Amino acid sequence: MSEKPCEGPGALRVGTRRGKAGRMKRYRSLSPPAAADGFARRAARFAARSALLLAAAIPAGCAAPRAPTGVPPVPAIDADFPDPAVLKARDGFYYVYATQGEREGRMVNIQVARSRDLARWETLADALPVKPSWASRTQDFWAPHPVEAAGRYYLYYSAKPDAALADAERGLCLAVATADRPEGPFTDSGRPLQCGPGFVNIDPMAYDDPATGRRLLYWGSGFGPIKVRALAPDRLSFAPGSVAADLVAPGEAPYQRLVEGAWVVRRADWYYLFFSGDNCCGKDAHYAVMVARSRRATGPFQTLAAATGAPSSAILEANARWIAPGHNSVVTDARGRDWLVYHAVDSRRPRSKPGDGANSRRVMLLGRIAWRNGWPHVAPPPAD
């Protein structure tokens, strides 16, 4: 159940519902992650300790108010909440959507929570309470991404079709659902955008290119490249005659044996493609957030490593406490500060309940983004 709100009419609940990870990919680990920047770690640790002192004065079960510094608590949502994608809606709330999760013994297809300040989060009802007709007997609803256009809300996600139950060659599909409100309920469009083998068609991210007006969809994993393709004006299908273009391919660089979780932002005439790899969870979890940039939304993109000679393109890696950070979104708060919203496994509590798989409880965290020399830098979470 959710925690009770603190005293005061504006307090919101902090979701603490438990859940099982929506997916478990077990891949070979690569080299161990590098150490985080020392100064940023000390600053983040100081902020976290300050937040703990505030929390100590608040009754148990009560959501803590935002710290005076405006730093979100660590974690922001202390429950299994994988692949978080944030939308700042017209009603003044920030909404965050996540891969399926178990709540009070019941599976929620698409998780959603909301906040006024990115610090205190209220868990809401299932955003996709009715499964699509083509995926009514499966339970793989992954990595939703929300978009608002002309007062209508679109939710892109991945799902396993019922046909895959009888045909092992069939894999996941890209899909889209619509709603009149950001919290839903969303209703599937009635047919997948695209299906294919394995888990190639996952992690969709829709983006309206401000330079061209084109509506684009990024997606990809399954040991293939991250791709982009134009959407039709109705946003419910791909544009006729359009073809997918490869943007960032897997390779031998650290964390890039598999790439996924695309998120695109534009800043100072650059398009930044945040992505993650290579193993989100499981006993061999090895995951990090990386970045590439381009002058165009459709590429070509150059990774941080290729552009600067850095040993990897990672901007957020694991530390002693937080394992496999990744699959991020980016949001700007009311003060103009950019935040990386992502999931990670708390090494102190890697499972929601006994019997769950190793490193399966992925909680939501926020890290402040600083822009230096044309590239994003992310404050890591405190290691203690």
C-alpha cells in the first residue's frame, strides 16, 4: 500500500507498492564500471544525508516534504518501477510511466505516478487497465513513453502478442494507446505498430522534431541498432513510404554489447540521444546511461567516446550501492534545471520479495544534469 501523506493539503503520497521486474535479461557482463566523479559523489552524499535528517523528524508512513535544496529524495520512488518516462502535463503535474509491476498481489500493466515537484510522488491506477485484443493473454508490457498533442495523450509501449504463445519465432511488438487524460485510462489503438523476432521492437520514444515538424519514433534493442522512423500525422502508424534508419549500433565499447532505451532532447542546436546498455538486471546486471549527439534528429549521431576519446560513452554508472543504473528519461523542472530520471537496483534490497530473481527490483532515481563543453554530465546517487 502507499504511504499516508504528511499533514497539509498539498502533501502527496509516495508509492511503496512492491512489484516484480517486468523483464529479466541475462547477458554476459563486460568490464566493471568506472568510479564516479569524486566531487559530484561528495555533493550528492551531503544532499542525501540532509534529506535523511529531515526524514528522521517525520512520523513513519508519512511522505517527507521536499528538501530545502530542491533535491529529490533517493530513491524518488522506492518500489519496483522500471524504465521510467516523464511527461510534464498541462495540469501542472509531472507524470511518470513505467514497465508493468506487481502491486498488492495484482499485476499492473502500465504503472503511473504523478508529482508537483519531482520529489513527492503519488501512485495512480493502472494506465492501461484493459489489455489490447492482440495481447490479451500475455503479460509483457514494457517501457511506456507518453506524448501530449492537441489535448490528446498517446502512450507508446512494447508488448508480447498472443500469437507468440503458439509461435516461438514471434517476438514483441511496438504499440500505441490513447487517452483524454495523462493518467489514463489508455485504450490501445487496436493493432500493433510493428512486430518482429525476439525483443527488437521495444523501448519506443516518440519525438516531434522542432526543426522539421516531423513526428518520429525511436526504438530498438535485441542486439540490433537503435532506430528511428517517421510517424504518420495521426501518430497511430508509421508514415507511408517511410523507412527506419539505424542510429547507434551495438559494439565492443563498454556497455554497448546491447543498446536500448533511447531518449532524445534538443539543446543549443544539438540533438542528444541518451541510451542504455547492456544488461538491465539479473545476476550479471551491467548497465549504464550513455549519450551521443547530432545536428539532426535523424542522425548521424556521434557517441561521447567517439567525439572525445573517452574510454566509454557512459555518463552514469554503478557505484557501491546502486547497481545497473539506466533506461532514462529527461525532464526540466520549474526552475529550469534538467534531471535524468532512471531506474537502478538498490544493492541493499535487490528483490521485492523472497524468490524473485536477482537484481529485479528497479527503483526510480533522479540525477541532476549539468551541461559542460557541449555534453551532459550527471550527478551520481550517493553510494552510502
